[in-house]
Amino acid sequence: MKRILPAVFALLFFTSCGDGIKKTAAPDSAEPSYGDYFVTSSIGDASYLNPILATDNASGSINGLIFNGLVKYDKNLKITADLADSWEISDNGLAVTFHLRKNVLWHDGAPFTSDDVKFTYERLIDPEVKTPFGSDYALIKKLETPDKHTVKVTYKETFAPALESWMMGIVPRHIFQGSDFNSSPANRRPVGTGPFVFKEWKTDEKIVLESNKNYFEGRPYIDRYIFRIIPDQSVEFLELRNRSIDEMSLTPDQWNAYKEFFSAYNKFRYPAFQYVYMGFNLYNPFFSDIRVRRALAHALNKNEIINGVLLGMGKPATGPFPPQSWAYNSEVKDFEYSPEKAREILFSLGWRTEKDGYLHKDGKVFEFTIMTNQGNKIRSLSAEIIQSQLKAVGIKANIRIIEWSSFIHQFIDKHNFDAVILGWNLSRDPDQFAIWNSAQTKEGQYNFVGYSNPEVDRLLENGRRVFDLKKRERIYREIHAKIFNDIPYIFLYYPEALPVVHKRFKNVEAAPAGIGWNFHKWWVPANEQKYMLTR
Amino acid sequence: MNLLEISNLSVEYYKNKKAVRALKNLSLKIESGESLAVVGESGCGKSTLASSVMGLIMPHEGKITSGRIIFDGMDIFSFSREEWRALRGKKAGIVFQDPFSSLNPVIPVGAQIEDAVRAHNPELSGKALREKAMESLAEVLLEGERIYNSFPHQLSGGQRQRAAIAAAIANAPRLLIADEPTTSLDVTIQKEVLDLFDKLKAELGLTLMLVTHNIPVAAQRCGKIAVMYAGELIEYGLKEDIIKNPKHPYTLALIASVPRLRDKGAKHISLAGQPPDLSVNITGCSFAPRCPRVMDICKKTAPPVTEGGNYSVRCFLYGDDKN
Amino acid sequence: MLKIYWQRIRHNKLAAAGLVIITVLTLAALLSSFVAPYDPVGQNISARLQGPGAAHYLGTDDLGRDVFSRMLYGSRISLSIGIIAVGIAVLIGTAIGIISGYFGGKIDSLLMRLVDIVLCFPTFFLILLVIAFLEPSIYNVMIVIGLTSWPGLARLVRAQVLTIRTREFVQAAELIGTSRLKIFFIHLLPNTISPIIVSATLGVGDAILTESGLSFLGLGVQPPMPSWGQMLTLGKDYIHMAWWLSLFPGLAILATVLGFNLLGEGLRDALDPRIND
Amino acid sequence: MANYLIKRLLYTIPMLIGITLITFAIMHIVPGKPTDFMSDMNARVSADSKIKLARLYGLDKPWYEQYWNWLKRFGKLDFGNSFKDGRPSIKKIAERLPASLLLNILSLTFIFCAAVPIGIYSAVRRNSLFDKAMTVFVFAGFSVPAFWLALLLMILFGLKLGLLPISGLHSLDYSDMGFFSRVLDTSKHLILPVVISAFTGLAGLSRYARSSMLDVLKQDYIKTAYSLGLPENKIIFYYAAKNALLPIITILGLSLPALIGGGFIFETIFAYPGMGRLGYEAVMARDYPVVMAVGSIAALLTLLGNLIADLTYAWADPRIRYRNR
């Protein structure tokens, strides 16, 4: 579910906000000073401190500080240099050549070379390595290292999202060589090239990183990064109120809570790179009729859902790309919220309201089940609101909340559902071939609603083949409009990220890439420093 | 001189929130050095009497509603907690019916006796305590070491009862109350234990109050006999008088039920019915419903006590005698 | 006989208090549809997170639902979880206890090994395992709690049956050829009823508490159905901004479980034959 | 005695197999694999990758074959590696055991120290105000949802009064502290968890002590002790308590499995790095090897606890200890 990117807090993004909330903590003109700790927390412990093996958020945010990819997104989500100084793409679009930064050292002092990149690639496609990310690299024909600082990747076919895949953290060959990659001790004591160096990991308690004095972009100002594990959200918030953690992503209700809670914190607010939707089973004769789906689209009041679930901290969604993406088509106009229209359409299809207040046809009630997975409160709340909105139109919606694994295997994979509420976390690249292509409907694939539109299929193929941004933009905006009109999903909303950061941290800037993109440049004035590194 | 003087003692027990009148206006004396047997059917209140003297009616079990007990010139119902403690074990001891349950199962027998000694002789050293405990064991004819370190379950029934007696007499009390001390023992051992009481009486000058349902035992071992029925003393006197010449119909029936004591030719008198329910107020004589010689008056008025010297009886049949 | 028990309960102030709590709870559960001022699942987003007041006696939750109405309906759900779970446990426990105690021998030792195995499982671990792997729902919660809480009762009943089996009336019944089923129901069951009643009373409280624990872990009754445990878990996340969301369900669970325990203890005293002497 | 021990130990083998089989079966009855959590609904993971992961974790075989493989390794005391982070399950358990032991032993000690006097005193003063107040008190502890109480006390002592840390076991600068500061720091972190777990666990033991004591006080030997003029304190706290507390010794053994089973909710709310959380997280993530390891160790501990309970009881009670004389 979670798309892990090898960038710090990569899921965060920025748009304008009108309620006096800071876009940035005031840039401080004073000279930055070194020192202090940054304490953050997570509900779960990390699994592997190895970007190739880790799939969870906790590991992802730590790995982002320890490892670097060849490229990364800058604050405006433009692909920019990281371990690679520069790169060029061959004219036919089939080969990418990366020129690596020289004089980069691993945390243990060994030099970083193209062998490490090759090693990383080989592990990614190694059938014995427990990585789920191999498919991104399956299109690679060969990877060559002409010298210590050059990597040339040749693809079997043009693949526009290829560059993004090289944001994967590069792991050190000399550490892993000769040991089993899956169970290497280095997966708990990682050695990377990044701004922070691993110090200790106390299982289920905390992970501690220290600043990398030799970081190629300069030594981070903050001495220590402490990642605490606090499994309960209300306790986490309690710790925040107690000012014992410096950063937390809030729920809308927490965000709205008493002002004095946050006198010591700067609040940030920007749309996250994700959306939540209600998807229909298009194999189900009930929903295969687009008029029924359109009626439902008119029946839902997205703003009420956003107000109820997110306290207004989100935007109504119109398609599979978030508004801050270049693929977003702002010309798509959402369905009007109109229960009357909804009823009109359904009446025209022969449904009639009966005494019980529900719509009936041929002796049957208009009834279906909305499923969602257990453990996601936002989704189950959305389901509850949708349920009551549909009731107002005369549609009886039942809610079923199912444990994740059964949900996927018994219902999603088997196309055994009426409607589901789920969300997609999106990569920055708009390629969504796997979700919308009409062939991706087998068990375990992601077009589980059974969406099929030959034209969209063609556009999706084209989108992957073209490197030119302007052309891609046109293609994806068209995809946006087409998918919206076909209503395989009702796109519900784009939620917002709501992090707070302690005020003593300066140079915190919310950009399209979120707030963490320049973490190694954050600093605390000497007189405000809270923790002291004792040696 | 009277060692123990019980006057007008009434005791109530609780059972299902109802009061059961276990003793009703009971008066009794024991002279120093004598031995008195208290006999009666089970449930007649004789054990309650024994417990009352030792102050062992637990607050949750019941309470003494009226009366007085003078022990060695002292009114024991006015005792403080400490005075009670000084009486128990020191001046008066008691031996219970079941030696298996009356000894603490998880403490060695010797230690239990030692604790009894220590309770009244805090100044004694460990060694002296042990010696006294050993003496006491010797007194009840148990040889020391092995018994001393044994737990109750390792001893035979007779040994256990002797050990219990040893604890009771460890501080040489003046009064020893034996509450059905042989009932749960084998017949052969019963005699040994009773012989032991005789020996202690002789050697230590104990005053003995023997509570038993067994008339022959009472007749054999004690100088005086008190017969109880339904919480009341109905006949009291010298052993000879009671056995040879019982007056109360109940006593008569009791004695007649024992073939050995029955005069030749006398008929066995069987008692019909059950002892009365003591939670109900009884008007008249409590024995009336079962009495073979019941008269009209017996059912209406409580019978008077007829007293004379070392004798008393509570029955209308004999009220006239005196007048 | 019953009168005596009743008197004993009445005289035990704590047990009486427990009985009062449970009576109120039962009434609330039975009458919730008449008493509740609002629809327990009826949302009103504009009135969300309102504190207790005249319009909403116990305030509203994050979807603007009336907490008082949800508490009333929640009593129905919490109580039925307790009762059905215990019902299952009593059924299994009694059956196994009676069969095991009556037949003895191989059947007995086989059944007692089963009891041992179930007892050896940390109960909550087993419940967690089953619910986490099945769909969490009110029915699964009931069934799983029921299926895991019978072994103690089975042992109690078995012990009771062992002592009764040798009594004259059972032996006599066997001699005249009474059918086994009849012996079970006429002779054995009535004589094992008091430990069953006591442990059932205590069990209802336990089950309600277990449901709240499962709800905390996200495995209890699923929304929008209101159970107290689930309301408390929701309230926990709002403890900083809406205290009433956790306070009332918390107190309700506390009072109810306490009530069942006090009554259970009172019943244990009242039904204990030893107190008869 | 040796015979008895061997018999008991042999008898645990089929029990253990039974328990692990049930655990294994429950996990495999339902569809879905642990690898789902890393791969499902992640558009970057193709169907082929999923199959590859399942193969690498040995999940492509039928469940009875997997169980047999597990059992074979279990025979060699190899619990397999966690699916989550590839580390040996037994190591993950060993890592958390000290913290769990610390908390549980402390709270058990607390419970004993409080429950026994409460039970004894309630029995001696039966139906007194004290008895009634304590009855309500200990049952209130049992009845209150622990996580709620924990949260309330965290707010009171941690946030409002600032006296105690809110969650966790150590402060951030723990590793830089001297020995005494470390002890002090850990103690401060332990106060709330220990007090709450003691309070919520008080009922069982104190009620047991009370009813056991009530039974004992009715016994003849207590009357005998009074009749011998022993001081009341000695009668209650030695003659009676010694008998009443004998069965309680067995509870020590029986509470062994609580070291694993007790902490799911508790450790989660306190961010306490213990066994319960490991078990819970493993169950939720379908980390089969860890679930199996926790389950079988819990079962082992229970069996061991029963054995210890029997043995300590036999050792403590002279009626059993000296049976053969």
C-alpha cells in the first residue's frame, strides 16, 4: 500500500493555505549553529535498515537519512542530482548514463563507486533476495560500469519512469559481499552514504542516528536524530503535548485542538500525494451500467465527507492525479452534488421509492455493500458518512470492515465485492499503467475493478514511452479526463498532511516535496538547544 | 471453694441470620479439684458451655446474651483482651474432640507446644522453652524427640490427642476442659486417653470438666455429672445420685439406653422425636414433647429448679418434693 | 430455598449494589429503542464533538452522533456479547464437565487433556490469534470468547459431578434403569447449578472487559455498531479534546464489570453450601 | 520423585504438539500470506514479485508440510527467522524478555505485597467497612479497562503534574547516564506501568487470600491456638496465614505464562518494549515464525508453571512433603 521513496518524508507536498498557517518557519538570518537532537516518533518499529528489503514507512524514513539514491527529487519535485552528478538519456530513450559524484565515502570510510550501484541492481533482480521492488528493474537489459564513476543502464524498451526508480538507496557492496543479503547483520547496523550515520537500535524503543561529519553536501547541523517507537496514537500525542517529541503528523482533530497545545510548535499543512476513492466492481451487473454509477456520483456530497472525516483538511478529488501533480487536469469539473439528479436517473431506470424509504425495483431493494479494510479509521468513517448520504437518496448501503489479508484475497482478488473504499499512495511519476490497464485484472493485479477503455490503454502505453514532459503532460491530462468520465471509481478526496515541528528548529520549509527534503540543513540556535551531546 | 461459677448464662448462635439459643439461663459450679462430667445429646449446648468458659465463641458465630462466669474469683466477662489471653492456656486449658483438626497441620507439634509455653512465659529462652515443651510431652506419655519434630499428620490419632493435651497442660492450668476428647478415637485408645486424664488429675491437681455424650465414661471418670438438654441444665448431682437414682425423665431415658448401667429388669425406654428447634421460643418444658411422663403444666410453664445441696433437677415432677 | 438465597443477597449490600447496576443495565438494554433520544448511528457533522449539555446529555462524537443514545444501544451490544459468550462457555463447559465426571475413565482423561490444552493457551493470545485471522465482528468476538473460556467451568462441574455421582439417588436412578440423558438433566445438572451460576455471572463481566481490550487493538465490534469498548477506544484518541467520549464508556464498563463481579461474589457466598452449617 | 518429574515432562510433549498444531492451523486456515503486507496494493510490486516472495518464505507449500518443517526445526530448538526483519525469532524474544520480566516480576511482587495483607485483614475483619471498601477497591481495579486508566494517569502524572515520564522504559540520554541515574531513570519509567498492572491484577490474589483465610479461620486449630492463649497477631499472621497462604504459592508458578500473555494492551499503551507487543505485532503482521515461537514458548511456560506450582506446593506443604513416612 505504501509507496516508499528513498527521500526524507517524501510523501509531503505543499500548496497555498489561507488560514495563517506558516508555509515556512521564518528563515533565520543568523548564522546556523550546530548541535541539539531531533526527536520524532512512529507507531511501529523499523524492519530492515536496508532500502532494498524494507517495505514499511518506519524503515523508509530512517533509510532515507542513511542512504542516497543516484537521483532525488528537489523541493519542487524536479529530479535532481544525488549520488549521480549528472546523467544523460540516449536519443532513442533506451539508455541512461549516470556520472557518479567523486570522493563520496561510505560511513565506514570506504569509497563509493559504480560497483556499489551494480551490486545494488544485482540484488534488486536477484531471485533469492526478499525484495518486492524487483519489477521496476525487470525492463533493464543490462547495466554496465565502464569505470569507477560511470553507470550505463540499457532498457529493453523506453520506460519514462526509469529515472525515478534510481532514487532507490544504493547499498555498499563491501559490507554485504560474502554474506547472505537477506540476513546480513548490516540490515540492523546499516552503512550508507547519507547525511546521518547509524548509532544504535533498541528494538521497539528507539533508533538513534548521528550526523555524518563528512556528508558530501556538508555536515548536518543537528547532531542526533532520535526515532522513538510509540505504538499508541493518543500516547504519541500526549508526548507531543509534553514536548518530548519534536515532530508529529497530526490528525485533523489533533490539528484543531486547543491552541496552547502548539504554542511551541510550527504547524504545516499541504496536500499529501494520495487520494481516497470508492471503487465499483464493474463485473457486477448492478454497477456495469454507467448511469447507476453516475447516479451514485451525484448522490455523494464530497464536501460533507471531507468536513466530517478530515474537518475540511482535504480537497474533493476528480481523478487519479493530485492537484499538485503536473498530470492533474484542472479542467475536469466534478459531478454536481444533487440527490434529486441521482434520484431522477434512478427513477428513469425503473427504481421507485417505497414505504420503507428505500428504492425498489422488481421487488428488490437498491442495496449493496461497501467494504473497506480494518484499521483505517478515515476509510471506515468515510464509509459511514457515505452510508447515510446514500440512505437519503433511498439506497441501502451496508458496511463491512475486513482484515487486510482476507480483504485482498477473498474479496478484491476474486472480484467478490460491490464497492470498496480504498486509497492510493502515489508515486510522483504519473504512470498508473498497473492500475488502469485493461489487462491488469488477474489475481494479485491492481485493476481489480475491471476497468477497460481501449483508448486509456493506448494512452497509458504512450505515457511510459515518452520522455518529453510536455507530451507526457498532455497524455496524462487526457487520461485524467477519460477515467473521470467513465466513473470506475468515485474519486472522493485528496487528504492533506498536517505535520508540526518544534519551533526551535530553523530553516524548516514546506515545499512541494514536503518538509523533510532539506532536513540536514535544519538547525537550532545555540541558546535554544535542548539536548547536548555528551561525550 | 468454687473454681468456676456459672450463673444464668445464655448464649445465642447465628444461623442464616436467625438466632439459635444454644444456652438458656444455665447455672453451674465446679469446685476446685473435682471432676465434673457434662453430658447430653449432641446439639444440647454442652460444647457451647465449654467454649463460653474459654471465651472462644467467635464474634461471627454468636454471642453471650446474659449471665456471668466467675473463674477463681474473677468475672471473666469483664476481661480485657490481655486478661483473656492470660486466662487461656495459663489458668484454663481445653482439649477438643478431633485431634486431627485441632492441631495446626503445617507447624511441627513441638513448636506448637513451645508457642503455648512462650505465650505465657515471654522471658524464657529457646532452650528453656524446648525443655518445658519436652516435659509436657513426657507428662502425656509421649517420648520427646520424634514427636517433637513431627507434623500432626505423621502421628496416630492417639498420639495427636496426647500432643493436644500436652499443649493444653503445658502451663499447668488449674482447669482443664475436655470437649468430647475421645469421641473420634478408637475404643482401645479411648481408654488410654481417659486414663491419662486420671493420671493428670492426680499428679497435677487439675480440675476437670469432661464434656461427653457417653454416660458410662462420665460415670466412670467423674465425681459429679451435669445433664443438659436443649441448652438447659436439667439435672446435676453426684455421680452416685445421678446414675443410681436419676430423677429427670430425660436422665432416666439416657441411663436406661445403656444396657450396662440399666437395672436388671428395667425396661429400655426409647425416646421418640427430636430435640427441639432452638431458634424457636419454647413455652413450657423443652423436653415436654418427648417426655413419657408429660403433664399439662409442662407445656405451659417452664419447670422450676429444685435444688438441694449438691443436687438439682429441673422438672415439675419433683417441684413438690421440696414444698 | 430460593428465598434464603434471595435474603442472603439482599443482606449483602455489595451484591445488592451489583444487582442494581445489572438491573439498570438490563433495563437500558431492553428499553434503549424507547429511551434513546437520537438514532445511535445518525450522523450530524455540524454538531460534532459537542460537550454534554441539554441537547445531548453526554455530548456528541466525531460524527456528531449522540453519545447518550450510543451508550444505551452500546449496553445492548456489550451485554449481549457477555451473555452469548458466557452462554457458549456454559454450554460447552457443563457438557464436558458432566460427561467427563460421569463416565470417568478414558473419556474423562481425554476430555481433561483437552481442557489442559485450552488452559495452557494464554487465553488472550488465542482470542487475538483467532480474531486477527478471521473477520473481526461482533459474532466472532462472542464465539471466540465463548470458545476459550469454558475449561475452568468444565473442571468445576466435573468436580461437582464426581461427588454427586456416588450419592444414593444417582445410584438408585441407575439401578432402576433411568436413561443417561435423564440422569444428566434431572440429577446431575441441578446439583451443579450453583458453580455454573457463579462463574457465569463473573464470566459476563470478563467478556465485556475482553471485548473492550479487543476493541483497543482494533479487533472488537466494528463501527458503526456501538459497543462500549469501541466507543472507549474512539474516545481514547479524543481524550485530549473531548473528554466525554472516553469518560462515559469507561465508567460504564467499570461499573458494569464491577457489578457483575460483586453480584458473582455475593452469589458465591449465598449459594455456598458450607455456609449452611 | 524423579519418576514423577519425567512423567510430567513426557506428558508435555503431546500437549505442546497439540498447542502448536492449533496455532499453526488457525494461521493457515484463512487465506492470505504474511508477504501480503509488503506487497499487496502496492502498484510497484508486480504479481510475479509476490510469487517470488512467497517462495522465498517457504509459503508456497501446503500448510501441513510447512508445519512438519516447523516441527522438525522446533525439535532442534530452531524457531526460524522472523518474516518482518529476517532475524531469528528466538533472538527477538530473548531481546524483549528482560524488560517483560522486570515489569512482571515487579508488579507481581507488588500484587503479593498488597493482596496478601488485604486478603488477610479483610478475612479477619469480615464484613467490616475495611472489608467492603477493599472488595470494591480490588474489583474496581479488575473492572477498569487498563488502557483507559493508564492514559488518565499518564495525563495526570506525566502531563499535568510533570512528575513522571509518560511512556517508554528509558529516557533519551539513558546511555550517557551513570549507574545510579540509570536506576533512577528506569524506576521512574516503571512506576506507572507497575502500579497500574498491580492495581488491575490485585483482585484475583486478594480475593483468593481472603477466602482462603476465611476458611482457615473457621478451623479448629485456630480455636486451639486461641485456647492456648497465643497472641492474636501470632495466630492470624502465623498460625492462620501460614495455612491460608500455602495454596497461594502455587499461583507464583501459575503466573509464569502471564509474562507473555499479559502484556498486549499494556505494553502497547506504555510503549514498553516487551514480549506482549512482540506477540501482538507478530499476529497482526502474520509473522508466522514469531507467532509460533511466542505461542509455543507461552505454552511451555504454562506447562512449566504448572509443574513448578505443583512442586512448590509439595515442597511447602508438610502434609505432602512428608507423605512417605
